[in-house]
Amino acid sequence: MTTLFINIKELIQVRDKSVEKVSGKDMSILPTIKNAFMMIEDEIIINFGPMEKLGNTKADTIIDVTGKLILPTWSDSHTHLVFADTREEEFVDRINGLSYEQIALRGGGILNSAAKLQDKPKEELYNDAAKRLNELIKSGTGSIEIKSGYGLTLNSELKILHVIKKLKENFTIPIKATFLGAHAIPDIYKEKRAAYIQLIIDEMLPEIATQKLADFIDVFCEKGYYTVEETDQILKAGLKYGLVPKIHVNQFNSIGGIKVGVKNNALSVDHLEVLTTKDLAHLKDSETIPVSLPSCSFFLGIPYTDARKIMEANVPLALASDYNPGSTPSGNMNFVVSLACIKMKMTPEEAINAATINGAYASNLSDKVGSISKGKLANFIITKPVKSYSYLPYSFANNCIDEVFLRGKKYE
């Protein structure tokens, strides 16, 4: 089954499939074709180019998108989509002057979510997560990473990962699962941290590996959570089971987490609201990509990642949502891209690159999504009629999306 899209006002993020990510100054280059066509066969992009080169090409279906742009769907490489309940009461606490760390110290935060999740049936968790995922896809997300970490017991971590597995089975969007048992220290282990870490290593990891429930392993490396040494220990244990490291790092403090992430060949280091020259030096010659989460900075009122500093060091940067009930209760990647431009002073070209091709790299999905490339999945956004792609981040909080296609089919 072939489908031909014609009269595309501008076809955005057109690249050879071999390009996995863009770094530094190259992030300011966004390859496009104006007045373009694109051909897909079943679920794969097979051809594209300027309309004048279309000739007499035939297709089973022809769709005229005059006045509209086509660009790859957003690749969201950092979410906590599976959670039991919202936490708006903590939102009010912050308005009244409490910090994120103060809320966590009194039993809120991650431990609050974990307590609620342990009691919630798996089917209810799945139904809620499926509704959220459906909304994200409609808003243009075409690949997603989802973490555990609101369980903090063997059974509850497995419960979350089984929900993610069911989402993978029932949705056509590419999904990557991350085991984040080291998201916080449960209250009952506050005085015996080493015992909880051994539980992760000796009981959780073997079971997760046996059931093939995760692609990645993640640790929250931060003061009050996991030390650099503990992070190193857990990442190394995950590697033994074939889980690729990721890491939450430098959200509030720089304590050496980036160095340990790079040392363990982490695919990504995420947050980086705090970033030292030393941290950046560790990233320069690595394959590890920094991931910025501007919606978290917006919601918590904390600093934004210094995108310009990263790009000037010729390092790549990805953007992701950090969708979670505590610090980012939105997974809307359109808003993420707008924030990157408004608050991080990224150009539209840089922000779109960070949210598409670099987001795909940060999810280990470069071969499938992230660009308009021959051989990649036909996961793309058709915008409403707009003047240019710069209008997308400019027109923040407005819905500029007309249709979303996943694997060559319109998502309904």
C-alpha cells in the first residue's frame, strides 16, 4: 500500500538515515525541502523530493497537504508515564513556599507516588497510562521512553514494567522501557541503604532480565538520593544484564554524576540544570548525549539547562518532557520545544533537532525515527496551515497539529 503526500509547503528534517545525531553548530542546520512530496509504502518512508521532480509517480492513495508542513514526530526520551495518582497538593505546597527537596524530606515527592502505586491494581495503572499515551501521540509524540521508579519494591517495580510491556504490545509507537529502581531510598531502608541497593542488584535486576522487561537502567544521582559510588555500582550491575545506562544527574547539584555516567558509557545524562566546565569536559569526547527537561525547570522554577554552553562545546543536546506527577505534569513536547526557544534561547532549528533526531538517539531509536529518511518509520506530523516552522515554537500553547501519522497510518 503506497501513499503519496503532495504539495507539502515544507518537508522538515530531511536526512540520510545514517545520521544518528547532530552536535554543536550543526544543530543550527535543519535540512528541509520546500514545495515537496513524500511517498510511503506501508509503514516506511520510501521517497521524497521537490514537487518538480515528482513526474508521473503513481500511488494507491494521494493526499494533498497544500499550505501545511510535515516534520518527524517528537522523540521523547525521558518520561515517567506510569504513575498511580497526581500530586497537585504538593503543587500548592510549593506555592506556599516549600521547596521540592523539603517536600521530599517530609514524605512527599517520589515516596508519595511509590506509596500510592504499590496499592493500585495493574489494570488500573495500565488504563490510566494508556489514556495518557493516547493524548501524547495526538500531540505529536511518535516515540517514547518510559521509566519505572515509582515502585521501589520488587513486586511494584515489576508491576510498572509489565504495564510498559503491555503498552508496547498494544500501541504502534516505538516504546523503550527503563528500570529506575534507584529513584529514591524507601523509608524502611533509610538506615540501611546498602541493603536496598543489594535488593536492586540481587533480586530486581535478575528478575527483570529474566522477563526481558527493560532496555535501560537509570539512577537518580543527586544529594539526598544516590551517591556517585552507589550510582556506579548500580549502573555496572545493570550492564552485566545487558541494560544500557542512563542517569538523572545535576538537577540541583554537580556531584560527579556526569563523570560516572560517561565512564559507564551511559546513553544519556538527563536534567543538567546545573553544569560545570568540568562536567562538560567529560561529555566532549563521549557518545553520551545530554538531555534537557525544560518543562521541569518551568514547573519547579529552577534554572534551565545552559543549552548554548553545551552546543558551543560541540556536544549534542536532546529535549524531553520528563512527564511525571511531581515535577512535570505535562508530556506535551510542543511546549517543551517552545520553552527551549523562549527560556533556553535555542533557535527553532536547534530545538527541533533536539526534540527529533537527538531525542531518537537518546532513546536508541535512531534507526527507526527522528528524521524524514528513506527506510525509517513513517511517523510524522502534518501541521495546520502555518507560515513557517518557526511558528510552531512561537505559537506556544496553541495546537498547530492537524494530523499525526504512526507507521504510515493516521492516528485516530
